[in-house]
Amino acid sequence: MAYPRYNCGMIPETLNRRGWISEPLASLPACPPFPELTNFERSALNAISVLFGNEAGKFLDQVNASKVIDRINTAHGFYTRVSVDRSLCSPIPVGQKGGSFKVEGIEHGLGVLLWGDDGFLETVEGYSYGGDPLLDRSLADLKFSRIEQLG
């Protein structure tokens, strides 16, 4: 079954979301592009890198060594799961850093929060500040405008 309102495809039968996300989100389709980050995700991660201080370069090494393995559009936000090639970068404290960003066509913009696993980026969570601004929108088409707040 396709999910046109989420601008996503089908749920691959081989996709294993156990331990990453629970129902009802686990039943939502995977959203392209794979294995690349979207332009919005990459712009937000670059902006968030300043929160890592003198380890910003190490964080960006993780971003550059990551491949998207799953992405879910929840209509009011998204979850992007990445796999980082740990042989190409070093572990650093990643979790719970983020920011708020102005996004073209989304009245209140989107917040982004990072989640890590053993010092490596695992999930990029996007969330809205009201309504379902991502319903009927392709995550690949989100346009980063500017940073509103980091922290």
C-alpha cells in the first residue's frame, strides 16, 4: 500500500524498526531519499554543529560518514535514522542537541533534536510547533531558510 498523503513509498518488508520506534509510527512508510540526508537535514546538522564547540569537526565527520537507513514522515514531524561508519570518525556526546529553524512554507518552522548511540549520531528528529505541516509534503523538498534558535 502506498501512502500519498505522506509523500512516501511503501514499507519495505526487510525494514527492521524494532528497538528504534514503536507503533503506530512503526507502521508508517519509509520516505526517500536514501541513503542521503535531505538538504534541510544537512543544513540543520551543519547549523547544530556549533553546539559541539571544539568537537564540531568530529560531529561533521559523523554527519559525512552517515547513511540514511530509514525516514518517517509523521505529518507533524519526522524521524530520520542513520548508520554512521564508525571506522571513519570518533565518538562524541551527541544526544539532545538541537535547534529551531525557519522553513519555507511552514508557518512556525521546525525544531530538530539529535539522538545518539554510544557517541554516534543515530536519529535526527524533526518536530513542528502546531498542526500537521508536513502532511502532503515531501521531506526531500523542505527548504531551510535560517536558524531561529540553537540549544
